[in-house]
Amino acid sequence: MSAYIIRRLWSMIPTLLIATVVVFLLIRLMPGDVIDTIIEDLQNRGTSEAAIAATRAFIAEELGLDVPAPIQYGRWLGILPQPDGRISGILQGDFGLSLWSKKPVLSRIAPRWPVTLELGLMALVVSQFISLPIGIYSALRQDTVGDYLARSFAFALIAVPNFWIATLVVVLPSIWWGYTPPIMLIRFGEDPLGNLQMFILPAIVLGMGMSGMTMRMTRTMMLEVLRQDYIRTAWSKGLRERLIVVRHALKNAFIPVITQIGLMLPLLIGGTVIIENIFGLPGMGQLTLDAIAKRDYATVSGLMLLVAAGIMAINLGVDLVYAWLDPRIHYR
């Protein structure tokens, strides 16, 4: 197992390098650039075209955008020297400076990633609390009224976008009861109850979006496992339903469900971008939208690269969970 983990970690290196190229190119292909955003105020104040052109050239040189894109990529990656001659970039653990605030990108991300992580973990827990019991019940009571209601509920969760639900959750209580969710970040260490009150609603909304697909997969795999011969043997021995489901059926049915959850986690990360902005949570999603709006290349690139690394780590974790659930699986 340890040899497999080492090989997987080594294989992540070329994948991350490809991710850096994709992220770098996609950011540069967005319409407009950071210089246009910065000098927009000058144009609104009626500054002359000559002054604007001089300002544009000065800003481009100061931000390092006056050189071709391959050189910019090499400097950002850390394989080409910076304008001051030093070697500094992603490979050296330096994600650069924000083009707007001039602060290190990592220092901007550091206080925000715990917010996104807490929201994502709570949403994941909520989604499993919703999907697993209902999916198991739906399989055990196949073609009953409860099964039809459970399947309809799963389809509704899949069809309804979570940003629409989030908007209703924020707007309707404020209209009907004058209640709005807390908008000031409350750290868990300062006030655990206040922190839970702040995160529970966005976590439920985000988790509901994930639970529909997981619910369907759980039902499908439970039905397949319950038809196996060893399950029929367990029924014939007179074992209790709970024992058969928990000890014999659920563990074998859960392997494809883990795959489904692993594939949906990137969608969960993407969903935090919208949910954080609707509920006013100062996480990485809110920072991402702000950086994209301002064309802050360094910040957006750093965020996307960290997300790519996180997704690859999640995929590795899913593979390791397989071996824990099924001892017959061996990684060499």
C-alpha cells in the first residue's frame, strides 16, 4: 500500500504541471485584463489618451505583463528569473503577489480556506445524513409508496438548483419573519453555537444538491446487493433485517457510492463559490469571484491550483477507502 501511495504522489506532479498550464491559459483568455480595470477610473475622469497610454505602459511593466505569455508563465512557475533577477514562483512555494493589494496570494487565501473547508465538510455530512437513510429505505421498500416518494424527492433535489433554494432561504424568512442569517463571520473557537448557526443553513442548502445523486446511487447498489445469493442465505437463516443491511449489504453496496461521492466533491467545491456569496461567508469562493471580477491573475491562478491539488488528493483518498471497505482490493 505504501508503494502505491508513493507512486500516486509522484504521478500527481505531471498532472499538476498540466493543471498550471491550463489555469494560466484560461485566465489569460478571459476578455479584458487587469490593466483595463485599473485605468477605468482614469477614463471616467476624462484623462487624456496620452496620459492613459503612459499609465497603461507603466502598470504593465510594474505588474510584469509587458512580456510575452510564456515568460510570464515561466516566472509564475518559478523556472525563469523575476525582473529583479531572483528565482521565485510556484515551485518555490511562492504564489506571487495580488495584482491589486500587492499582498502575497497565500496570505489572502490563508484566513479564507478554513471557512470553505468547514462549509464543505458540513455540507458533505448533511448530504450523507439525507441520502444514505433514504436510499437504503427506498431499496428495502422497493415499489412501495415510500419508495416512490423517496425517488421523487431525489429527482427534485437533482433538478432544483441550490442557488435558487439558497436565495429563497435568505429572502423569504426576511420578508415573512424579519430574520436574516448572520453575516459577520463567527469563528468556531470564539462561539461554537454562533458558528453553527451561521453555517447550518448554507451547509443544508449545499448538501441537498449533492444528496439527490447519492440517494439514487445508494438505492441502485443496495437493490443489486440485496439480490445476491449470500443475502438470500442470510434471510433464510432468520437474521434480523438491521443486521443483514448493516453487516452484509451496506458495506458492499457502499463502494460505488464512495466513487459517486468522490466525483461530486469537485462540484461541492464549485458550489461553495455561489453559496458563500449568497450567505456572505468570507471563504475562498467569495475571494475567487472578487479576483475574477478584478482580473487578479495571481490570486485566481493560486486558488485554482490549490483546488486542483485538493481534487487529486480527494481521488487518492477515495482509492484508499476502497481497500478499507473491501479487503479483496490490493494496490501494488
